[in-house]
Amino acid sequence: MRSIRGRLLLLAAVWITAALLAAFLFISSLLNDFVTDRFDAETGAMADGVIASLKVNGDRIELEDRPVDPRFAMPFTGWYWQVGADGRVVARSASLLDGKLEGPTGDYTGGHGIGADGAALRVTRRQLSIPFSNARIAVTVTAPQQEIDLSLSKIRRPLAISLAVLGLGLALASLVQVLAGLNSLNRMRRNLSEVRAGTAERLTMPDVTELQPLTAEINASLDQNASLLARARQHLGNLAHSLKTPLAALSNLLPPDHDGQALIARMDRLIGWHLRRARTAGPRLLGQRSPLRPVIDDILLVLRWPIRDKEMQVQIDCPEDAAFAGERQDLEEMIGNLTENAVKWGRKALRITVTSDDQALHIVIEDDGPGMAETDRPRALIRGGRLDEHGASGSGLGLAIVADLAALHGGELRLERSDLGGLAAKLVLPA
């Protein structure tokens, strides 16, 4: 079992069951001793009463007063008494009829015997010698074992019910205890989800001592993640500047129609590709949340001139509260590339639709351009892929960068056909 809650509850159930079973057996043993001792005491008192009523005259043995308990008058009740002398029965209870109680010699209490009807008996035997007489007298009194067992069952049943109710109460208490004990972990998980969703930057320090070191380590990791990302971006910016500036200077030195210009342009595209690949492969900054509508408005503002030149109709359907669980510049990179492609290949229509649910954010950017064959769409998502097959200029890096960034954030980019007639780029990102 991989669940901590399940393990704790299973362990509690095993221990509670074992403890209650042991308690039931122990208490049952005590009750058994108590009940049987009570019956033994009763039969012992009756045996003493019979002995007290004995009258010996030489070899003649008589019983002056017989026990008046009605249980000794009814046949085969299991309540029997008998007075024997030298192997012969001197007197017996009416319940024995003509039967005879057999058993080992000597004094004992709590022995076991079998009645004439085959029922189990609890036997008490007293053996004595009469002064000035050679007769050895044995007084035997029995009680039915069935009555002892019945008395025990009447006690064990409510005992078992009481322990079962106690076990249920302990199980509920254990459940509450486990749930309350793990509630801090649940709060920590929700807090971590907020950090991942961008609504919080760090974990709140819990009031549980055991979780404070773990929370501190996670916060330290988040801080280190932010520091590494900032440092990596700084290095990437420095590298871009150190490479692109000489290329720009070299391009200015060469005539526009020089063969080296194509090589410089290719190198510039490759540098841009590898720098962006390095950036998307780097650490992701957690705890960020970026609204979508301002990003869309800013991108359309940048693209306003080509949109105006083509007299394109732009339709935007984006809820004001729609937000992306990540950094704004990543969102700008993805939406910017897709919108730029749509403006580039579209004719008169551009549509941006944003919907969201509890799990994901869906961004669909469509145009009415030539579109793309279904067989060509997978190739368009890799480096050097092209959105058209008509030879127009372009590096073929935009869609690949968008796909990489979407995958980095746990999302994906899908290319489909739009009902406008062109391409529908569907971006799925964490909400």
C-alpha cells in the first residue's frame, strides 16, 4: 500500500482488532472463572449441608434433613446429590431416580462428569471418615454444565457488543486523528499547487514542526531556481549580444548583394534558434501568473501595420480573468509567433479564442489563409519546418519554439484546419 493514510489506518485497524480480541479473551477467561467458581461454591455449600445432616449410628448412616431445593426434585436436571458409603448409595436426590453418580475417589471441586442422560456435569465431591466407625462416606453434588455455559453466553454477548462498539469508536477516532494529522500535508500540497499555478511565489511555513524543514528546503529550491534562471538568461543575453553584434557589423561591411549576406543571415537564424532552445531547456521559474488579454493586446499593437495593410478583420474572444501559469515573456513568445504566422499567411480574417477549465487553458489562433496539409503538420513543428509549401521566405523556427515552450510548461501545440479556411493553431497550457 503506497498511501500514508491507508498505511496508518490499516496499522490502527490491526492494532485495535488485536487489542480488542485480546481484551475479549482475557475478560471472557475472568468471567468463566467467576461463573464457574460461583457454581462450585453453590454445589460446595450444598455438599456441606448434606454432610451436616448426616447421622451415623454404628454402621447405619441416615440423612436427617434432605435439601429442599426444587432443582433436586425434577428428573435429569443435572442438579444431583448423592451420599455413598463403601461403594454403596446411602441416599440420593429424587432427580437421580435410580441412577448413580460415578467418579474418582478423593475430595475435589470443579471436576467433570457425565449424567445418566449423557449431559455434562460440574462435580463437587467431599469424602470423610466418621469417628468410631469404619465407614468412609462420600458426598457428591453436581450442577449442569449447560447452565454454566448459558450464563457465560449471556455475559459474553453484551461483552462482545460493547467491545465492538468500542472498536468502532476507536476506529473513528483513529480516522479523525489520521485525517487531522495529514491535513498539514494536504495544505502543503495545495500551497505547492498555488506556487505551480503562479498564485504564490513561495510556500507558507506550516505550524507543524516536522514539516517546517521540508518547507524550508522547498522554498530554498524555489529561490535557487529563480536565481539560476536569472543567471542563465543573463548569460544567454550576453552571448546573443557578443555574437549578433559582430554579425551585424560584418553584414554592414559587405555589400547587400554579396554572397556572404546569405551566410550571415543563416548564421543569425541558427544563433537565434540555439539561443531559444537553450532558453526553453533551462529551468522554469515557478510561482508566476500572466493574464492573457494584455499580452494579446500588446502583440496586436505590434502587428497593427501588417493587419491594417491587409485590411484584416480581427476577432478576439478572451475572458478578462484568463491567465497563464508561467512567465509573461514565455506567453508572449508563444502567442506572438502564432499570431505573426496567422497575420503573415492570412488574407482577411484573424480570430483568437481563449477558453479555460479547471485543468487547462485553450488558446486557438486561426486565419483564412492557404492552411496546411494534414501530412505536413508534424514536420512544421520541428526545426526548419515551414507553414507553407510555396517557397516563401522564413526560417521555420516559430512553431518549433512554440511547441518547445508549450511542452516545457506541460502543454502542447496542435495544428488543425480552421473553419475560416486556413490554419487553426491550438495551444493547450496549464491554467
